[in-house]
Amino acid sequence: MPAPTSFEASIEIDSVTAGYRQGSPVLDGLSLGMNEPGLYRVAGSNGSGKSTLLELISGFLEPWAGSVRLCGIDAGSPDARHVRSVCRTTPALYPSMTVHDHLALAARSRQVGPEAGLARLARYGLEDWAEQPVSMLSTGNIRKLWLLMCTVADTPVVAIDEPFNGMDVRGIEALIDELGEWAQHKVVVLISHTVPEQLAVRHSFVFKQEGGSL
Ligand SMILES: Nc1ncnc2c1ncn2[C@@H]1O[C@H](COP(=O)(O)OP(=O)(O)OP(=O)(O)O)[C@@H](O)[C@H]1O
């Protein structure tokens, strides 16, 4: 498997039908391409299928029909793990484990050194919490830690679901800066009802209520 940086960043969703219950697709014949680095916003009403798109990109959900390809690799293939970072809305953390140890665990699971993740702690204003167990963190700081963990690896595809929810000004500014940096060379999918005006969005996909169509 070549190093992730040698991949051309892209997401190709081709005629995808997918859902959770047979006969009731959430997305029906969806096609969209994100073929150049940049920030791609996904918006739309509650229940229109935005997080379902994220689960297709994550490889958790298999399309019933059509294909999802990340940098040319099928999203369901084990190789796709090396090219994507996915951040869901619900953090999965261990209450008694420290912030530092969570970052170290995330780095190890992605086979990267812990330095990069630890350096970002200060950027998000979490440096004073490094040795505290997660049970001591506020909701917003938990979300910051979760974001740092999910994006610890340098991958050409990044998909994040509602990252601004619950973040303070420092966190929002840090994330705006990082999203801008990533968008120079990665395909960044941002599921968000609101987008800070400082962010340059390459394209917005707006899902309609029924059937996840655009
Ligand atoms: N795990 C699941 N099992 C069954 N149905 C699900 C599951 N996840 C989502 N759904 C259904 O799929 C549809 C689309 O949900 P999804 O979470 O993708 O929408 P969304 O656009 O992200 O919504 P929101 O803006 O509220 O986050 C909804 O009808 C939802 O109830």
C-alpha cells in the first residue's frame, strides 16, 4: 500500500442507493463527485441522509447499488482505511483515561507518531487538560478531543459531521484554520447546517428531504 500522500484526493459516489431497512432507501440513485482538493459542504434538512453519506464514506454502510470510491479505492475495502479520516458526531471515549492517552491510542491505531496530535492540543486550548481523565472534561472539550483523535492521521480524504456544535471561539478558530489548510491538498467533506463565513467552500451539496436526492 503506497503512502497516503501519494494518492490523488477524491470521492466518487456513483448511482448509490443505500439505507438501513430493505425497501426504504435513505439515498436513492445518488451521484456526486469531489474530484479536486477543497472543502465540500453537505447540507440539508434533518433526516435527509447527510450522516448516511458519511457512513458510506466510512465504509460502515455498504451501498445496495452503485459504488463509493475514495481516491479510486472502494470505500468498503480494507485499503480505504489508509486514505480516509471520519469524525462522527458522537464521541467514543474511556472516562477514566486521560486526554494524552486517548491521543496516543488514536495515533497508535492509525500507525502515526503521537507528536502531531499532541501539538494540536494547544491549538484547541486543551493543553492544560492533557493529564486529566476524560470524565473531567466539559462537553465542548470532549468534542475537541474527539476531533483531534479522528483526524490524527494525514489522509487525503477527511469527512466530519457537525464539528462546530458545542465548540468555543478558540476551537472554532482553530478548526477554521485547519480546515483551510487541509482543503489545499485534501478532499474535506463538512456536514454542517452553518458554515463560518471565513471558510472557502468549493461546492455545497444540499440534500432534499425525500430520498437523499440533490
Ligand atoms: N442506524 C440507523 N438505523 C435505522 N435508520 C437510521 C439509522 N441512521 C439513520 N437512520 C434513518 O435514516 C434517515 C436519514 O438519517 P441521517 O442521520 O442520515 O440524516 P441527517 O441528514 O444526517 O439528519 P440530521 O440533520 O438530523 O443529522 C432518517 O430517516 C433516520 O431515521
